[in-house]
Amino acid sequence: MNPNEITITWCIDDVVMLAEQKGCAVPTLEQAREVLSLAKQYHDASVGISWDVLEVYVEEVIQNKY
């Protein structure tokens, strides 16, 4: 690890846990990967990726709102 950098990691388990907490269907591996991909690609850098950000993409992907 580079002492001049930090890395925050989100994983598929986080997406599954959040979906379960929100009462959504358990995401497939493909859906969970899509949630992470969308969060990475479209998050606001001034906000970062948080549980709230992941929740938006969980709802979009798993509940097909986009």
C-alpha cells in the first residue's frame, strides 16, 4: 500500500446486505456488479460513494427503475 494514497473498498456483499435491508430482492451477481459499476462511474466526487449513493443504484438496478 502506498502511504500517499487511501483506498475505500465496496464489495458485492455490501450491495447484497443493503438490498436485503431495503426489502429488495437479493441481487444476482451480475446486478450487484452493475450497482458497483454505476456507483463508480456516476458518483459525485464531492460526495463520494456512501451507503446513500449505493442505495440509489440498488433501487435503480434491482427494482429496474432506470
